[in-house]
Amino acid sequence: MSDNETFYPGPSRIHLAAFPPKERWDDWTELDSRAWPRRKERHYSLVPTTCFNCESACGLLAYIDKVTGEVQKFEGNPEHPGSRGRNCAKGPATLNQVTDPDRILYPLKRLGKRGDGKWQRTSWDEALNTIAARIRKAIVEERRDEVMYHVGRPGEDGFTERILAAWGIDGHNSHTNICSSGSREGYQLWMGLDRPSPDHANAKVILLISAHLESGHYFNPHAQRVIDGKANGAKLIVFDTRLSSTATHADYWIAPYPGSEAAILLAIANYLIQNNLYNSEFVETWWNWREYVAQPSTFTLDFKEEPPSFSDFEDILKELYGEYTFEFASKESGVEAKVIKEIAEVVATAGTRFSSHNWRSVSSGVSGGWSVARCLFFINALLGAVATEGGVFPNAWNKFVPRPIYTPPHPKMWNETTWPREYPLSMNEMSFLLPHLLKDGRTKLDTYFTRVYNPVWTNPDGFSWIEMLTDPDLVGCYVALTPTWNETAYYADYVLPMGVGSERHDIHSYETHDSQWLGFRQPVLKALKHREGTNINDTREVNPGEVWEENEFWLELTWRIDPDGSLGIRQFAESKKNPGTRLGVDEYYEWIFDNSVPGLPEKAAAENLTPLQFMRRYGAFEVKNKIGKIYEEVVGREELEDARVDEFGRVFTRAAKPAGPNIVPLPLPDGDDEGRRLVGIKFGDTIKRGFPTPSGRLEFFSKTLNDWGWPEYAIPSYFKSHVHPDNLEPDQTILISTFRLAVQIHTRSANSKWLDEIAHTNPLWIHPSHADKLNVITGDLLRVETEIGYYVVPAWVTEGIRPGIVACSHHMGRWKLSDEGQRQLMATVKLDRNGTQWGLKRERGIEPYESTDADTQRIWWKDAGVHQNMTFPVHPDPISGMHCWHQAVRVRRAEPADEPGDIFVDTEKSREVFKKWLALTRPADKYSPDRTRRPYWMLRPLKPAREYYKLPE
Ligand code: SF4
């Protein structure tokens, strides 16, 4: 390596582990391993893109062979600020997805009845024209609520929401309520933003309630920073009922009774409160305690002053949380009181360097799971470890979302199917209830898209989804946009092949650390052609078969819905450079990089590149490092116009929000009826930015919960979940069904051969003491009985699980109905139906097969695991809307005729469970304080125009 070349230190910080210097990305030389012992050189062009195999969006470098023109491998992109050149196993396995011999290469149209499994090849033109005509008709006939787009992995921030807004429909549906709504609700209640951004690398103490995190979500960018933190001396505390890979790295691992985590967190908080170990200056300044003490309430303590002082509030705090002793937490959790005390003492040493994270895990497992995230952030709020070095930031401060070329107006409608009035405080669409809401006759769907989403397999209650999809009265046309075969796509009318991470465009930014960066996912073969001076207008020219990319697909579909522009839709898909022609993705990204990424044009110019060329060459750009405390930012005079200040110091202005990036979107609080927006909090002569909550401060007290029918949960609290021992029958136990395998990718890894070889089964984790009682050993078959049916699974006896609790990874049990489909991890099964009773039985496991890839002949595994989600009914949390995944189950030895993977379900029972949980809600009709459907300040994808928040009279 020469002195003029960039040195990217690898993990071991020595040259041998370094990444290729960027100066040699046009011609990188490696020896061909297959030619050994000859020293045969191979030359590569290195082209960046972004991994699409989880949300972390790590950088990848495609090594494109200069002779064959094919991608030889994917490795890390050292220019990417989030992943810093590192990847997990799933990143390099992108190559398996590209070369998958069973992938879908051409648009397909159904033959016969839905689910018959018969297909014919069709053209993109035919598919686009048919779908566009349906959507146009639905729009013109004012049936706009019958068009729905249901997304799994979103990719680019807001792209498809803007397409739907251009169509004027409120048709966005996400997977979030089977994923992360629980955590999101807890964080949003505190800080107005729904995700935490922990600064693990600079923390003194790290507390994680999210094995999921380091084994699937923000896996690599966070995991590497947790390890950096540990290397710097941080203590790592992990709460997980199961010994996760994260827990194996912990200084303190506790395995609480599932659902008791909030009790432990409140005991830690109580220790800080009773011993005055919290940051009282921060609490006094940034909590909305004044609003709390101003409420008419049932305080048993007399206030010393009127209005009550902070000292009064501190006394109240001591009284409120005094009951959360270590002994109480121990009784609820089964963790020894002295261990909890020791952890509390460690937490107390962190000061403002306390990083914490709760994502999925228990917050997605139990009713009221959102309170776990809320009680965890309570500790950060007590310590003042908010937006500090080593603390936790609101996600939007560590994320960069640039302004797009067009911003269509908010849709003028409210979709009752995705945002039913029973769930006014849900974090996201009530997506997993769709079959039940349609069966109830609330609406029907004319055109239904799924996009990188497989609800039959991923969601609970999959047989109800099959019933919905096979009923043409409920779903008129179902279009599956997917790179691979999946269980839901078998019931589609159109299966349209979409590109994997190296075959499509997206931009994205995530809260990996205290920084703002922008990553660029791009079709690498197209990017190389650009580098060589050839323009490619359509990714189908370089992708395998007729695989397309979604952004081009959506722009083209939008164009065809409104070909003459008479509906006002076409304008949002039109080129600015060449009016009258369709906007292309090059112009789309060129506009963004030229106009709304501060610093990028200058940085690109320094290398004689345009901003788009820069992003094509390096794949990422760091907009700003070290964001710090945005809440302390002083609001400038230009933002004040006809301002007024209320009794809590909130400042409201008539000045419009300044445009541009890095402006934190403070909401307009309810009740500000004069059209002013909240701009900050007044301290003496200074106005500070504050937090995007209705109070402008961190909300210890949620006026929203208080006013919308849930006053008992207005402050952080612990309550008994649906799987609390008081709610179980004596012979029931808890099944933890949410954990991931670190090397699988939801429904997209069925043919990632390297990953499948590592992990291809999901036995039931069971403690030896529990196994002894059932008289089973590893490999014996068990029946796991849920409320609506059962599944059959082999036991895996392990001490890595709390005694009496069982666990099964959701990453397995892929199936297909015929040989059509991915053959490396999908078993062939037979479905039997008798009325509402369904059975699934495996006919053939995984076998070697002949294909274009010689490795498929070397397949040695047979198992594909069990599809347990099929046997779970829906459990919508009445506040967050989160599906509560943990199941109260009976586990017993299998029957003699049972075979691994067997499933039985009665969907009539799943209807009953749905109705039981629906009855727990407090609907907006009855509880809304202002006759709106939802508090306007709460986050919502694709917000409708404000007037559509009003409930109909
Ligand atoms: S953590 Fe792994 S799967 Fe996720 S984006 Fe990074 S490399 Fe891909």
C-alpha cells in the first residue's frame, strides 16, 4: 500500500486486515483461490451498495469481475459510517440471493383458482396496465379505501408513502404491529419520537432488553459498538429469559419471568429515587412534572408550596415508587433481590453515560409490553442520560431524511381498516387484524399489494389469511411484489419479481450512533456501467431475467394510472428536466443529492464528481457527526412570530417551520386552536428547542393517556400481562416465540445456501428440570397446544432457558405446496381443510436437487423446522396495537401419530380470541376528548389531512 492511499483499519487494526483502499476500487486485484497453487490474478471493480437483509442497512462492496462482468462476492464497505466495513453473515449471503436457482425472474399471472399453484408468464406491460386500470377505477369511483399496499421491509424512507399520497389514498399498511410497536409506544410517550438511538460505544453501563437487537435488528452496527463500549470498560447488563448471543457477552445476565421486566426496572428507578442518586437538575428542567402536579389528583402528600414546587414533586416521586422494592421485583420476576440490587448499584454509577435499548423482545411479547420501553427510558430520564455522550438519543436526531423531489399533499381520507377507531393510540396500522376486519364486513379490497412481506407465514393466524386471500369477495386482486417465492405469494393473482439489495435503488439512514449519515443502495451492475460511461435507464437492462426495482415500478404504475394527468396524479411522477416524460430514478436521486444533502455537493466537487457520481462511487455520506443535545438548541428570533407563552413555559409561534434538514419536527399540540405551533420552552430570556411532545418536555406524565381513557397508566407503571401467573391455568406455561437466529432473514433467506447450512431448524428450548417432568430428552417430539390449535416440534433440552418457560425461534417452518418455490429451506406440505379446521402436514423435507448451482446437489439437511406462527391467534394490545406474541401454552409429549412440523388450527377459535381482545379496547368514539380519531401529535405514516382526523358525526 502506498502513502497516497486510504488506509481503512480492519477490526484488528493491522494492515493485513485492512479494506481495499478506495483509490484502487476501479481495479482491485486478488488471487484466484480456485487456481491455487498457481498465482492467477483476478481483477475486480468494487461498487458499493447497501445490504437489504435487515433494517441496519450496512454498506456492502460488490466485487465485480472485470472479465465475466458478474459479482464474485460481497464484502463490507469501509466508507459506510454506520457499519464501518463490517457485516454479519447475512451481508455476504446477498450473493446467494442473486444466484438463487429458484428465484422468480419473470412476471407471473395466476391460472386457475387462487392457490391452485398454476402460473403463466406475463409481460410487465400487461401486469402494469391491468393493475393501473383497477386502481384508476377505484379512485374515480371513490373506492379509495379499497386499494392497499402492505409492506414488510420498507427500504427507502417514505418513497411509497409519497406514491400513495400522490394517488390520494390512505392505503399504507405496515408490518410494524407484529414487530416493534410495543417499544415504539413506550419511547414515543416519553420523548415524542418512537425509537431510541443508544450511544453504546461511549457508555459506562449498557442495559439491553433486546437480544433481538444484536441477533437480528441493528445487529451489526449496534453489536460492534456494544463491543467497543465493553472494550472501553463498560458493564453490560442483559435481561433475557433465554440465553441469547448478546447475553453470552454480558457482565450481568438475568432471565426474568416474561413480562416482569418493568417491575425490575421500576425497582432500579426506585433505588435511584429513594437514595437521591438521580440527576435532579435534569429532572427539574426537562420533565413535565409541573403538568403532573397541576392535575386534579389523589395525592396523599400535602404540597409544601402552592403552586407545588419541584421539592414537592420529589416527595411525590418517592411516595409513588416506594412500593417497587427489590423484594417486590424479585417476587414478580423470580430473580434474586440481591442480584437486582447489585444491578441497580451498577446502573447508579453510570451517570449520563447510561445507554439502554429495548426493541421487540418482551415489549412485543406481552400485553402492556410498551411499558417496558417506557420504564427503561425512565432510568435514562432519571439519570439525565438523554442525548449525552454514552446516553440515548431520540432516533430522529441521529437519522438524516432528505427532502424529496416532490411532496404530494396529505390524503383527504381516513382508512378505517388500517386505523380502526378502537385503537386510537396504536403506533401503526392494525395490519395483522386485516382478515378479521374484512370478515366483519368493514370493507373489502379491490387491489392489495404485498411488498417484501409474507403475512401467511410471518403473521399470527396464517390460516385466516389464507381464508381471506382465497375469498374473491374480500380481495379482488392480489399482487405480490417479491424477490423470492413465499407462502403468501401462492395465493396471488400477480407475482412480480423485485430486485434484492444489489439490484435496486433506495436511500436510507438509521440511528446507529450519534451521527447523521445517508446510505445509497444501488443496482451495482448499473452503477458500474455509469462509471464506465454508459447510461442505463431501466434496471431491467442489467438485472437477471426481467427482475425490476420498485422505485421504477411505482413511478411507471403512477404514470399509467393517470396517463393524461387529468386526475392530478401524474405530476408527481413527471420529470422536471423533460416535462411530459416520466421521472427516472437517476433524476430522482440527482435532485436529492444536489439539493437536500448539506455538504455533499462540496465534498463531491472536491473529488471532481457530481453528488450522484459521489454516491454511486462511495455508497454513503456522513452528513454530521456528534449531534448532541438538540433539546438545548436555542430557538432563533426568525422562528418567533406573534408568539405566546403558556403557564408551563411552552412557547407557541405563528412562524412556519424552517425548511431544510436537521429541523426537528415539533408537533402542533392539541388545544392550540389559534394555529400556532409549539416552538420551544422558555427559560428566562432564552427559548430552547425541547422535545417533540405536546409538553415540549420529556413526558413523565402522559396527558394523552390520561385524556384518552387510560388515566391509570398516565405515569410509568407496572401491570400484570396476559401471561402473568395470575392469568395462566395451572398446567399452562409461556412460549417465547419471537427470537431470531442471527443468520436468517425472515422470509428472504429460504435460498441463502450458506445461511441455510448453518441454521435450518427450530426445536423447542426446554430446561432440563422441565424436560425431566415430561420425561423427554433432546429430539423427542412435543406437542405445543395454543388457544386455537397445536404444533409438533422436537425438544432441545438446554440450561439456556428459564426453568418452566419454553422458546422456539420464529425463523423456520417455511413451506411450499408443490415443487414450485425455494427448495433449500421450504418443505413440501399438504394442507387439509374441513370448514374452519385446518391441518398442515409435511410430505417431503429438504432434499438435494439438480440446478444451475452444483451446491444444490450437496444439500445434506432435511429439516426445515415448524411454522409455529400459524397456531397463534391475534393478541392486539389495546393501547399500542402491538400483537402480543408470547403464548400461554400446554406442552406435552406428542401423540404416536404426530410427526415433526404437524400443525392443526381452528380459525373459528381464532375469531373468538380476536373478539375477546377487541373488547379490551377503549375506542375513540367513546373516549376521544376532542372527537378526533387519534391525537394529532402522535406519529403516523402517511398522515391524512388534519380535517380527516375528525370522527364522523
Ligand atoms: S446487520 Fe447483517 S443483515 Fe443487517 S444490514 Fe448489516 S450485514 Fe445486512
